[in-house]
Amino acid sequence: MSFRREVLEDGAVRLSSERCSFTYQRPRPGVVSILIVGNDKGEFGTAPMDELREDIRRYAPVELFFEMDEVTGANLPVQEAWTEWFSANRSALKSVSILTHSKYMHFTAEVVKLFSRTGELIRVYLDPEPFQEALQRAAPGAQKAQK
């Protein structure tokens, strides 16, 4: 596993590899916005989920907002890891909102939702407007995550 973890000037945390990055912003306690870019082939191991551990410990139930417009793929072990994580942390999550324009990633997110048995806890958006409205309700004034 070869990746880098850095804290950005605005306090956001970025995990990055050659092919993929996760940027975590916390507009208020209990709300985490995560921008994912690229193709996750598992090089991060459990680090993307581990990055949320302290939020869950301190602020559960938390609201997660995944922006995946620039995701080009995630291999099956990565999908399975997120499925297991959502299932195991269901009680510590208030909501999970996922935005993607890709039909492939939309299908992938819906499969993760189904197999994690989280019901309506996870919402998958193709349209950015209702996603942004949900983020604004959770954290007024929050901006979309930046690369």
C-alpha cells in the first residue's frame, strides 16, 4: 500500500496515491464531505474508513456526503470493504449521501446500498442540486469539497 496522508491548509485531510485521492472536509462536527477522484484499486487498505473513526466516536450519528463525479472505478474488494463498513457502522450513521454522474458508479453505489442492508440510510444522487441541498441542511454554508 503506497499512499500519502496530508492535512491541507484549510484543515481538510487528503489521502492520495498515483491513481486516486480522498479529500475529507468537516464543515461542522458530525458532518463529513468526502471527494473521491480516480480509480481506487485498494491501495489505501482500510485508511479511507479509518479516517472516519474519530468522527464516529465523537459525534455519532454522523452524516456523510460522498462526491464521486470524478471516480473512474473501484475494484470489487474496495466495494466489499465499503459494504461491510456501512453495515457494521449503520447505527453510527445518520445518513449517507452519494453524488455521481457515472452510470457505472451509480450502479456500484446502489449495489453497496443493497448488500450493506442499510435501507434508506444511503441515498444515491445523479443530480447535484438535491445533493447540495442535503449538504446545506446538514451544514449551512458548506461548500462542495475541493480537489
